Amino acid sequence: MVKWIACYCRVSTDEQAREGISIDEQQNRLQAYCISQGWTNFKFYIDDGYSAKNTKRPQLQKLFNDIKQEKVTTVLVTKIDRFTRRLKDMLDLHKILEDHNISFCSSSESFDTSTAVGRMMLQILTMFAEFERERISERVTDNMLFNAENGKVQQPPCFGYDIIENELNPNKKEKIFIINKEEKKWAIKIFRLFVDENWGYMKIAKFLNQNNVKTKKGKEWSAQGVRVYIPNELLIGRMIWNKRNTKNDKWKIRDVSEWKITENICDPIIPLELWYKAQFKISKNQPRGTQKSPYLLTGLIKCGYCSSSMVSSRSRTSRKGEYKNTYLCSKYRQGQGCIYNWIEMDVIDPLIIETVVEFLEENKQLEIDDKNISVNIDALKKELQELNEAIDLQLQLLEAKEISLDEFKRARLRINKNKEKIEIQLKSLGQSGDKKLLSVSKDILPVLLDDKYSKEEKREKLKEIIHNIIIYDKGKIAPDIIFKDI
């Protein structure tokens, strides 16, 4: 396998503006360093616009994925703080490098991590980087609190507002919020539907998308987007800063006495009485405590058209207005597309239990020996070959224009589903036969067959053996159960 030197570059937007530490500069330095060391095979991993406060960076994660696949020999950076500014993260990352026998190198800081002194120097430099990051964070926070107290704009506009330069004070380059008249019309509509018509978040999101109304970022609305939008204080001309305390990617609401509240930061869009009516309705609907789903297949059942999870819903199942509990495509329910794909709980739940029990009972009775496993593998391989031939045949029919492209896609989807199931079974048989499945059967079957166990307990057992349950035909019983490789 060809391996390479991993050159990691990172810059956050504030650093680039403040210090001019550009990505291009880092790339040039690392390339020159590689050439000076006689390294010709190197690859860049670039996180542009990401902070070093944690390791949730796409290219850093890609780098460590390549490390785990033994593709990298050395990790090279211009300075340690490009990699991380937290000592704990540095120690964790360095442990991964050590486990895979990979060296860590900085082009501007000399140390050898293979020695005790080098490891000590690495930790000391990381501590200073962490100290610098915290000092910068303190200064930024103080500056933002000062701006908040003086009513200065320091956040992007929400739906309904735009930001422009303050023409009354052009020398200071101050920015102010102004109302976007078109968006204001829809903002008021959202509140009227929520308060007066008693619409839910999902129904409002679907309504907005049907009318081609985009969010401030130009995207489609979701139920979560509406839920977060309605409590926004900016809509009544109020800005609140220092409301949340964020630490280690977790946050909690600070005491009200610590909030920095600025009234009349901009012209209000929503009448005060209407806004407070909406907040009162939200407070009444707040869930109390963490509740587990009482539905059997939550987290297991997926929509076959868009691969989204299917969620519990009360859906009309006849023209007479009859309603039943169903699983409904979450993407459709949130108004983000897909189709009205649903299945009744009273029908699919017992069917899945019955199918899984039959599957486990059959495998429980199998005689486990190498001969039977070999026969099973040969039969599955033959079936897999026939499916491959079927795909070739469908392709020939498409080229001969004897079938349409849609017919070809449907056939290929059906064949690929069958192939996936066979490949999973082959892998399972090839690794351990059915011995492990037998032990799992003894653990799962008693729970599924005994009514004294709750749906939550049965769902946890189903998750041990089922990867996904796919629903393709709305309202029809045609699930595709994908079992785990056990």
C-alpha cells in the first residue's frame, strides 16, 4: 500500500483576519519543508474556517480515518496550535498516533515525540496554545458583552430582517437591522398560524415550503427551524446576549441576572401581544422530563423512498375520516419533500415480531457443522450469481429500449436489495456460522414471545438483531427487514 506524509492545515476566520495566517501560507511552508526533507509523497488535509477548540473538523476526522487504515507515516503541521489548542485533545490525538506508530512533526517547532523530553515539550507547547486560546476567548467575550450593552449588532439577521450600514453614522461603520418587507409578511403568517389556527411546527414548515418560502440561509423550512424561530426575541426588537453558557460543546441557560438585554435594537416585526401568546403556548406544550418512545419500531423503521426515519403519527386511513396510529415518513411530516409513505402500527408491529421469531426459531433448529455451512454458502453464492445475471439482462433490455428507464431503476433497486441481504448472510456464515445467532436467539426469543415485557424492552431486543426495516409501498404490507451481521 502506498503511504504518504499527512500535511494538516487549519485556520479559523477570526485568526485569518487578525493575524493573516492563511491556508496558502501554511501549504507553502509545509511543501517547502517536505522538499527539504526529501519527502515527495505528501497529501494536504485542510480545515478552512474551523476552530481548534475541539476535534470536530471534517478533514481532521478524515486524517484519522486514513491513519487507522495505515495510509499515513507522518503528520506534519506548521505549528502545534494548527492541530489543537487543548492539552487533553493533544494527548488523545498523540495516543492514536503512537498506537499506529506514526510520528508527529512541526515545521517551526523542534521536538522528537519518540523521547520523554520530546513528549514533555509537546505537552508544554500545547498548554501554552490552550492558554492562548482561552485568553482570546475571554477578550472576545468581553468585547461582545460591551457591544451588547451598547446595542451594537453582532449577530446575523433572523428571517424578517436584513443588515445594512448605518447611514447616519458612516464613519464608525456601524450596522443596523432593517425589516425585510416580504419576509415580514410570512413571519406574521407563521405566528398567526401557530397561535390562531393552532398549527404545529411541521404543518407550518410544510406550508412555507409549498409556497416556496426559504429560510434566511436559502434552505427549506423544517419543524425544528420553525420551533427555534418562534421564540426569537429579535422579532420584538429585543436582543439578549450572554443567555447561554457553553462548555465542552454543552450548554445551559444562565441565570437571568447575567443576561445582557437590549431593548429597541430594531423595529419589531411581531406585535408584542401576539409574540407572548406564542411563548405561552410553547410553555404549555413543553415536554416534562425525558420520555422514552412507547412505540415498538421507533429507530428501526425507515422510508424506502428517501431513507429517512419513520416516526409515530395519527393518520387518516379511510375516506370516512377514520384515524389510526401509524409510522409516517419524517421527511414528509416535516414538509421537506418525499411522499405520504405510512404503515399502520397495529399491522406492522405484530408482523415484525412474527417474522423475527420465525427467523430465530429456524436458525435455532439448524445443525451447526461445517458441512451445513458449506451448503448454505454454495446456495447463496449461486443465488448471488443469478442476481448479477438478472442485472445484466435488465441492462440489455434497457439498451434495446424494450423497457423504460424507470422500469430499469425499479428492477435494479429490487435486485440490489436482495443482493445486500445475501451478502450479509454470506459474511455471517463465512465468519462464524450460526453459533453466535443461536446464543442470540436464546436471549431474544423469550422477550419477544412474552407479553409481560413492554414494547420498549422488546424494541431493545429487536435492535440487537435488526439493522433496518424498510417500508416501500405506502399503506401496504411489504416491509424489507435487513438483519444485522451477527
